[in-house]
Amino acid sequence: MKPEQGKTPTGLDRRLFVALRTRCHQRPLELALVALSQSGNWGLLWIGLALIGWIIGLVTGAGGGRGMAIIMPAAVWTTLAANYAVKLMIRRERPVSSEPGLEPLLGVPASTSFPSSHAAMSFAGATILAYFHPSLWPLYYVLAFLVTWTRVYAGVHYPSDVLAGTVVGLVMGGFWMLFLNWI
């Protein structure tokens, strides 16, 4: 059941948010997960990983790194744009605007909540990295999942926000894989 525009989710989505926001919150874990969450801002984690792959490719003589470093910014930023278009249509408020006592662990973005841009960029980025390094695909998707989960843990997204962002990211990542196969 889709919440109305601007309305706060109820039911399972809210219960999962409260559970993830209130359990397993020891200070060292919070600091680590907030840092991981912030590394996903603007897709910089994924662009950074692509650049590291390019540098490793230059040093080792392995190919593909330059293409990955060029495609990654395009992939994560077009994903961000597509995700933002959905945000403009849905306009769901962030959890912090309606959840007193569950203060976020990091700065709350000014944008609306649904779908999560971090989730979208993470799964698009993981898909691109997996395209270039297929044997490492589990590592990339676990990292994408962790970045995505940190957004609920930090209190700036509902679970359905990150789930929808994951779908947007996988779709956009699939689009970029098709593009890479075409060129």
C-alpha cells in the first residue's frame, strides 16, 4: 500500500524503521556506519572505487580500468538524476520530520525521502563494477547493501525508500550494462 504524497508510512515500514533505528547502536558501530553512509554522497564511493581500479589496471597492465573510470560517474549521476525525478513525483517526507525521539545520526538531506538516492547510486555502481570485474560481484553487491542499509540505520530513510532506490539502481545499472555491450 503506497502512502499518500507527503505522508509518513505506517505499519511494517515504520516498525522496521524504528527497529533499525533503535537496535545495535554502540558508538563505534555508529561512527563506522555513518562514515560508510556519507561515503555514498554523490556516488563518490563508487567513483573512487572505479578510479582505484583504473590505477591498479595501469600498474598491473590489466585492461578495462579506464573505461570503468569513465563510465562510473556517468552511471551514478544519471542514476541520481532518474532517482530525483521519482522523488519529485512522490514527495515523501523524511522520517526525521515525523519521528520525534529518533534523531538522525547524520545531517538530513534537503531532498525528499522516496526513493533513496544512496541506494540507487550504490546498486548502479555495484552493477558497473561487477560488469568490469565479474568475479568480484558478491563483494560489490554486499557493499551496496551495506551503504543502503546505513541510510535506515542512520535515521534518514524508511526501509521502503531504500528498497525502491535499490530497484532504481538495478534498472539503471542494467541500462548501463546494455550500453556498454552496445558500444
